Amino acid sequence: MAKETLTKLQQDRAILSARVEALSSLIEVGIIINSTFHLDEVMQLVMKKAQQVMQAEASSILLINREKKVFECPVALGDAGEKFKTIEIPLDRGIAGWVASHQQAQIIPDAYQDDRFNPDVDRKTGFRTRSILAAPLKVRDRLIGVAEVINRNDGKAFDSDDLKLFSAFCRQVAMAIENARIHQLELDRQRIEQQLEAARHIQQSFMPETFPASPDGRFTLAAKSLAASSVGGDLFDFVELDAGRLGVSIGDVSGKGIPAALYMARLVSDFRLHAQSAPEPARLLETLNRALAARSRRGMFVTFLYGVLDGDSGRFSFANAGHLPPLRIDAHGKVERLEDGGGIPLGITDGAAYGEQTVQLNSGDYLVLVTDGVVEAHNPGGELYSLERLQALLADPASGPEALLERVLDDVKAFSSGTAQHDDITALVLKWEG
């Protein structure tokens, strides 16, 4: 009787010891999960521990690629692990396919006696599968893959206790994968934000930080561009020409974000390159249009207005490529749209022609140029700011270009309060003092 009691105590102790070891292993896995957010490293360390605890020859993680409809194997430990990692397995094949479709853990005592087993993997790797433990990897009821351990070292089949322990491991594995993925997404988001911030600074460098000043005080300027995202496609620029003339430009590239910003940067470079050799507005637009149309991609284009101010006489000659018309305000607050018939935006077709118009500015006159982001700003009710509202605002002359510019931008901001800025906003104000 004493012998039987001793035997029972030894068995109980062995069971308790095994449970303590299992609990210890799960705690170690928790420590591993919290030690790093690097996805590949987490999966490698956790599966190495699972393989050790389960006393198995090999282990693997099979993650679902839903686009390709296959399992991919980022982690495979064992003699044929490197070969196994190169294999893609259809989602409906093998033990892993069954476990994924039924979302149930399985013990496979003899793989080659199970109709669900796919022997192709063994043939490709040279590995011999005898028994398998397979369990689904789920995160909040969403299946992300299957984990397996293969062949006990002692040659025995896996049992139900092994399956319970391995299923607990797999819950930890799934959590580790999800945490690492979330961490990686956050790192990617931060990196993209840093890159966009760098791009914003680079893009801003393409637009003038200081504006030309008339040596005899005949004109004053103000301009500002507010991107809807970190980078945008609006632009303005000035170029000082010979004989005291000043080139003034404003443009709006189709679209937003990085593609529009790159297109805008190239346009500014072309503008500065050709402005001196083709100072006449219509001729310059034709030159820019040919250059843009020759390398246009994905249907991108730009509305663009270019004018030249004669610093002696106050004559302003301009050509328009599909942009909003300039607004002229006289000293009495009368607002006039300077329509010229215009032309199509730059970059659509290389054969476009552009007309040119000249107006005489009088002392105290303003010219206001804006992009679509101003007139198409909308309020929470969906109403557009509109060119008519802008004209009404401009009918009250301001004390100078800077004050008028800020009045326009503040009014647009107040009008669209409660809605996100959906387009880049750019405004340019020139005052002729005469």
C-alpha cells in the first residue's frame, strides 16, 4: 500500500512539475513578447521556445496572405527550416488549411495516415513528417494564420496535454504578432510623417521667402500658400526681369500630396529657367506647356497664370492657362475680373496656344490672384465660398497687401470653420502705388 502511495505521489509530482514548467514557459513567452516589437524576432523567439517545451524536431508559423490566397512561412525552425520558408502553401491544402478553415486545433498522430496531410512539402524539403500539433492564430476572432510543431523528439505522438499547452502558446504568438504589427505600423506612420515634414520644408524652399521690392516704392507684394496636407500642389513665384519689370506667377497642380508637390517643384524649376529667355507671358506659357506635356504622367496638369508688371508705367500684361482670373480693385473699391478668354491648363497637350492681355494699373490699384482652394472652400452645410463672396470681401480696400491677404485668408478660415481643409489655399496680392 505504501508503495502504491509513493508511486501515486511521484506521478502527481511529475504532473505538477510539468504544469509548473508549462506555466514557467508561458511566463517566459510573455517576457519575450514584451522584450521586443520586432515582428520577425518575436516570432522566432516564441516558436523556438514552443519547440523546446513541446520537445519537437521542428516548428513553423504560417501566416495568411489573403491577396495571394496562400500561407507564407516567415518562421520555420528545424533541419529543413530554410527550405520550408521558401514554400507558399494554398489556403485549402494540408493540415494547416483544415485548421484555418475550421479554426480548430488538431493533433495528427500519424501524418501519412491522415487524408488531410499534404506530402508535397516533405517532398520539396526532404523532411519526414510523422506527427503534428497545429493550432489557429487568432486576434480578436480574426484568423491570421496557423502555427505547427512537428515530430516529438522521443518518437511518440503528441497528446491532448501537449495540445492544450500549444494552444496557449499560440494565443501568445497571435498577440505577439499583432502587437509587433501595430508597433511597426506606428513606426511607419512616424517615418512617413517625418518624410512629409522634410518634403514640406523642401517644397517651401521652392517658393520665395522674401518678395521683390520696388526701389522707388512703386509696388508692394504679399503672398501665402497653405497646403491641405503636409505637401501640396499650389505655387506662387516672382522673377525680376530686365528694365525694371517683374514677373508674377500663381498655379494649382491637379491633385494633392506628394505627386502634386513633385510636379509643382519641376514646374517652378522650368519657370525660373525659361522666364528670362521668354519673358512675354503668352510665349512663356507655351514654352512651359510643351515641357510639361512632353513628360506628363497619369494625366496630371496645372492651371497657371503669369503676368509681367512694368515697374515704370504700371502696365500689367498676363496670360492665363485655365486659372481663375485676376481681380483688380481700384482705389474706390470697385472689383473687376480681368477675363482674357484664357487657355487650357498646362501639360494636357503640347499644341496649346495662349492669348495675352494688358491692363493699366492706376495709383492705389490692387491685383489679387487666388487658387481654387479659396473659392471652393466649403462650410459644414456644403456651401462654397465662391468667387462672388471673394469679390464682395475685396470691395472694401485695405491699408496694404499684407492686410488684404490676411483678411482673405481669415475670412475663408471663418467661413469653412468646422470642416477640414480639402484643397491647398494660395493667395497673392500686388498693390500699385504709381
